[in-house]
Amino acid sequence: MTPAEARAQFPVFERCAYLNAGSVGPLSRRSHDVMQAGLAEALDQGRGGAAVWEKAFASETSLRRRIAGFINVPEETVLLTSSTTEGCNIVITGLRLGADDEVVTTNAEHPGLLAPLIASGARVKQADVMGRPAEEALQAVLGEVTRRTKLIALSHVLWVNGHILPLADIKRETGLPLLVDGAQSVGAIPVDATVADWYTVSGQKWLCGPETTGALYVKEHERLRPQMQAYASTNHTDAGRLAMVHLSPVVVSGLLAAVEDFPDWGFSQAAKMVSHCRSALLASGAEIRTEANQGTLISFRVPGDPIELVKAAGARQIVIRSLPDGWLRASVGW
């Protein structure tokens, strides 16, 4: 499948420049059709028959296998979730962190990771990576680590500026348990999740699946002691024993179709397009805080109120978003 053929699978591109996959990716025609067929089948034949459950289980198994292959981990180490936020909560609560524990993160984390860390009651230290060159991120993180540190929890790609954190270096230098928020990496850049102890996956963003879908990689599930359990975890002796939600067969089928359709050239195309976008923004006079050769998010600033600028761009059929600190962000997917 060529880039032009792949692009034609997304009807939204016929009407606008969609640059917000970092929030919610565009939906392909095939993912939509698969989900609509599932809803029609549920309407006509019901949702509780034995055949329905057998088909749903087969789809979940296929999706776990596909996501595992996508992030280069064994299938039995992956469980399905509703979001990266849920994945972060599963890990943080399962570690039973308390006031005597210290966690190192960064000052550029999404609430999906930061909020569970704060709720744990542990002492949370935030390495200052904002306003620094990407090459200084490693030392910023290491500078916060002490003998009391029990966990390092951070993003692979920072949601506010697109910078890639050096996971392998952090793990090698500290040897500490590592939880990674993969919301802005999986489907955007190549990922080998085995560098981490836990790695979350968003289905709705760069993978272009439906909302309320995701996954979690767990290197050794026995290390976690869940404080919440659900029916979804029953009869599992692998990472699936940590599952909290039963995903609708409809959204499972939609994400499976999206992952199946991810092209071999997706990552190289994304890198090419984000480089082009960054160059064009620089040429226009915009202020850019995203360095070259990082992730597929570009954070930039131009004169004007950010909220109104996003609305004005939308009126011109350009979909971007504003960030809490007043910058704008373009998410450039494959």
C-alpha cells in the first residue's frame, strides 16, 4: 500500500489537514466499517450468545498478539486497557507505593501519569527537562535519583514538546524499575518496550483506533499486587490477571483493524513529514521549542491567544490543539 492509497483510507483528509493524532487519531474507513458491522450484528443477533463470546475472545487474543509484536514483547506480557491512564494506575497501585517511597518523574508529564503518582502518596520528584536541550534530559533525571528512589516513571515522548527521553540510558544508569507512558510514542516512533518494566499503549492516538482502547506491557506480572480486581482478570495466569475492564468487542475489532493496517513505511513517513512541518513553521517565523529529529509532535508559538488561534485554524480546516502553558501543538502522523 502506497502513502497515497493509505491516505485515501481516511475520509477526514478530504476536508482538512488533521494534525491532532496526539490527542485522538483520525479514523480509517475500514476501522469504521468493521465497528459498524459489529454493531449491526449485535443489533440483529444479540450480544450474549456463546458464539459472540467466542468471537470476542478470538479478537482480543489477536489484538494482544498484534500489539505485542508492534512493541516487540511476548504476547503473554500484554493486557488490554481502556487507556494509558488506566495502565499507569494499574502499575502504580499494584506497586503499593507509600509515603516512605520516592518516585522520580519529569516536569513535562501528562496528568494521566502524574495524577496517579501523586495519588499514591509517594514522594514525587520532578526532573526539570523543560526549557533544556533534549540531550540534557538524562542528567536531569539522574540528578533526582537517590538511594530512596523506588520507581522512575516518565513518558517516552513528552506530550508538551515531542522530545524523546533516553529510556535505555536511564534504565542502564539506574537499574531501577521503569514505568513508561507510551501515549505519544506507540504508532509514532519505533518502540521496543522491553527496555521498561511497564509500558503503556494508547489505541486512540497514533494507532488510529477507537477511543477507550489501549494496552499495557508488564515484564513480570508477579511484581504487582493489584488493589482492584475485576471479572476481566479471571482465568488468567499471565499479565491478563491485572486486567480491569472488559473492552467492547466493537472497539476491539476497530483497533485490531487499525493495527493490522499500519504500513511498514509508517515510521519513516512520519519522520519525513514532521521534518517538513517543522521547517515550514520555522520559515513562517513561528517560535519552535521542539528540536529536530525527535518525536512526531511539534510545539510552536505565534502571536495571539492560543484558544482563538486553534479556532481560527479550525475555520481554515486545520486541526491542531493548544497546550496548558499557552503553546500550540501539531501532531504529524504517518
